[in-house]
Amino acid sequence: MSAPAIVVTIGPTGEVTVSVEGVAGPGCQALTRPLEAALGVTRQHTRTPEYYRRATPSAGHVRLDSA
């Protein structure tokens, strides 16, 4: 699996989409929870196939790189 990453996309009308790549299982929700709270009301959660994969133990931290 690739290195964990949080991808934030801002659409032309200001809608914000937050997605997580490289994290198996429901751990992605813990990563995005503070960001969702800071951005405002969450209108929809969509679970990707990665969500349903078995999570593997990690070091307990995530590195975020800017593009």
C-alpha cells in the first residue's frame, strides 16, 4: 500500500472534498475528523474499497506532504 495521504479538493463553487489514500480500514475517519470539524458541516461520507480492507498495524503517525 502507498504512503498515507489526505487529498483536499476545492471545487469551482467552493465545495470541499476530502479523501484519504493509502490507509486501509476505518482509520481514515480518524485522520480526517479534525479537518472535517475545521471545515464545517459534512454533507456526505463515501466509503472507498480501501475502507473495507483489513487494516495493518502502523507506526501511529501520518506524514502529510504538500504538492
